[in-house]
Amino acid sequence: MPIASINPTTGATFAEFAEHDAHEVDARIGAAQNAFHALSGTDFATRARWMRSAADLLDADVDAVAELITREMGKTLAQARGEVHKSAKAMRFYADNAETFLSGSALDDPSAVGATAARTVYQPLGVVLAVMPWNYPIWQVVRFAAPALMAGNTGLLKHASNVPQSALYLDSLFERGGFPAGSFGSLLISAGEVEGVIRDRRVVAVTLTGSEPAGRSVAAIAGSEVKHVVLELGGSDPFIVMPSADLDAAVAAAVASRTANNGQACINAKRFIVHADIHDAFVEKFAAAMGALRVGDPLDERTEVGPLATSTGRAELAELVEDALTAGARAVTGGRSPDGDGWFYPPTVLTDVTDRMRLYREEAFGPVAAVYHATDAADALRIANDTTFGLSSAVWTEDAAEEALLTAGLQAGAVFINGMSVSYPELPFGGIKDSGVGRELSAEGIREFCNLKSIWKA
Ligand code: NAP
């Protein structure tokens, strides 16, 4: 893929960048390693001051950065502004909490291990490579970078090829905040060049947020080098609605959860599993609300759903829907790419989806909802777990027994009860099964790239 900003609203390329050559990549890895020596000697208070300063700069840049995000990948301006402020908030969260999260612990009874004292400390590892996707061009990077830098690591970013200007903005952000030069840098390289960076002896670990094939490839390379890896991959999250739920609230959340980020979030609800008693009423309200959304130019403040980010992304989504329709699914609303410029796809609700269709198994990365019938909570659970993914999930019920059954049984990294899946700096974020390994955010996220050292004293 060329490294270029291509406006998904028009299909026009508005900036192109040459890839960094081997010499530049080597220099940037070297700068990150040198910065690690400088950074690991600083204390939490100093790093927190720099991190808060970078957060202030990001907040102050909100209008320019939000417009850049919208032009590069098509989310609405309001959502782009939200992404910028959420990122700054996460930076402050780690500035405030990193020291506590990494304080380690001491054994109450060291004699149990034959010591006079025994404790643990968390120490930074070194240069960490982050391979990141375009769907939240600032947030995905910050939720890695803020904890990594606060722990004393340094970071190298290989961003998605279609958001190079977001990558270049982030390239200087942390240095502008006060971090030593080289603490965080962008590599303008193709996916094919990632292997060489992972294998570089100066790079100690890698994190990837993106698709399952990319995750498998990166993990295999990291594994062969015995380097730590965190993977945040795809999802096909279930959204279960039972008869006791507030139907209108569930429908409103279903629409928001399926169309946030133009339907291109890993934790968008994608499979709607609805009890048979309320299935038809849910479908009617859901399809009406999805069909009424205003689709258009994401720079227009009135727009609710913008275009998909790439032409291939739209083509893949259209193929998935076509496959389902050909095999007997019914489009209650949407279901067909519009003519004209830009990579738009209408909010779509499909019923009668069966396990013979690709849509049953694969992630729909766009505003396409598949609605399934369930006979009871146990049946809903069976359908929800009949997937290779396990990222997040949502359950709508007022019945305590159903809530207990579903919360315990859902194979996912998170369950949201009477709400939609959202990421918060305070809560661990990540998946099981093919949705990934490891956790981001919270105390868990900052500890991923640390050496947990045990110290024993006779
Ligand atoms: P993608 O193709 O996997 O791209 C993500 C990043 O990986 C990009 O920087 C890409 O570079 C790079 N990449 C692709 N193939 C690679 C390979 N073989 N080796 C090394 N790097 C490689 O993902 P996408 O389709 O753009 O993004 C959407 C996917 O990300 C969806 O599945 C979504 O669910 C998932 N996602 C997950 C989370 C989460 O937290 N779990 C969050 C957001 C998105 P190029 O751009 O140069 O190809």
C-alpha cells in the first residue's frame, strides 16, 4: 500500500509520503534506544509533567487534529474531536496513576520463602514497536504510548499506511511535551518492513492492533525472537436483548454501538441476538432508526455516518452482505453500495442470517447488523459464543438470573450490562480467542511492557 492520505469522502489523494529507507529506520531505532537510556533514569513525577504537557498540547490542537482524522479516515468531526479529548484524558490518567500501578509489592511474611525481605518491582523493558490501525488514528496509539512512556519505555510507531499525517503528528507530540528526543517516533514503512524491525535486537517487544492475519504474522515473528507481544485484534461482538429489557433504550444503544466510527470499531456490536418474543418489535424499531441516520460528508456537522475508510474495506463489506443475501438473508434496510463518489455504505440490518453465510463467522467492519433469534438466555449464550472472536459483549436484561448466566458464560474480554461496549482508561481492554492476547489500559495495560522483578534478601 502506498503511504498516502486519501479522502474517503471523495477518493482523492491529498498527500503522499516516501517510505523511510533502511538508513532512516536504523537511525530511528537507534534514537529510541538512546532515549530509553535517558528516560529510564527519570522519575515518575518528571515523566508525568511531560505527559500532562503533551496532553495539554493535544487538547489545544483539537480542531486541527480532528479535521485531519476526518479527512484521512472519514469519521465524523464530532467523533474525531471526542477521540482527541479521550486520548488526552488517558494521557493524564497514566500521568496520575503510573507510579501507583508500578509500585510493586512486598511479602507480608518473607520467612515463608526463607528471606528477611521479599518484594517485587516493575521496570521498563526498552524500545517497544507498536503496529497500529487507522480506525482511531490517535486513540489507538495513545493508549499504547501513554502507559509505555510513563513506565519508562520508549516507543516506535508503524501506523497504518492510510493515516501518515496522524502518524507524523504523533511523531512530535511527546517530544513537544518535554520527553527526550527519540522517546516516541514514527516509522513510515510498509507492513512488509515490520519483520525487520521486530527482529532488530534493540527492539524488545511488540504490540499490534489490527486484523487477525496481521496479528498472527507479527506474533509468529515475535515468538521466534522470544519477544513479548500484545495483540488487540478483531471482534464480532454479541448484543443480547431479552424481553425484560427497556426496548427503546436497547434499540438506541444498538444503533449507536453498530454505527459508532462509521461501524469500524473492533468493539462495535455486530451480532444482535434477540429473544423471539421481542425479535420482530426490535427489528422494526432498529431498522427504522438505522435507516433514518444521516449519511454523508463527515465534515458536515449534521452527518451521523460518514464513509468507510478505504475502497477495499467497502468492497469487502459489500461482498459479505452480498454473500448473505444470495444465501437467503433479508435486508430490512440498506444492503447495497450507493453510486457516486466516496466509499459510503448505508446502515444495514439483515435478518435470517444462518451459519452457511460468511457473515455468521466473519467480522463486518462497517455499519451492517445481523439480527438473530434466540429462544431463551441459554440459546442466546450458545449463539453469542459460536464465534472464533471474544472481544466484548453486551447484555440487555432486567432479570437477575439471566444476567448471572450471561455474564458468567459469555466468552469475551468484557460484558456491558444494559449499556454498550466502550473503552475507558480505568478498565482493562482486550480479548480472548482470536480477538487477541494481553490487555491494554488500566493497571494491566501499563504492566504489559514491564519486567516484574522479584527481589529476595537473606
Ligand atoms: P490491518 O490490515 O491488520 O492493519 C493494522 C496495522 O497492521 C496497519 O499498520 C498495517 O499496515 C499493519 N499490518 C497489516 N498486515 C501486516 C503484517 N502482515 N505484518 C505487519 N503489519 C501488518 O487492520 P485493518 O483492517 O486496517 O484494521 C481493522 C482491524 O483492526 C479490524 O479487524 C478491527 O477489529 C481491528 N481492531 C482491533 C482493535 C482492538 O483493540 N482489538 C482496535 C481497532 C481495530 P498497513 O496499513 O501498511 O497495511
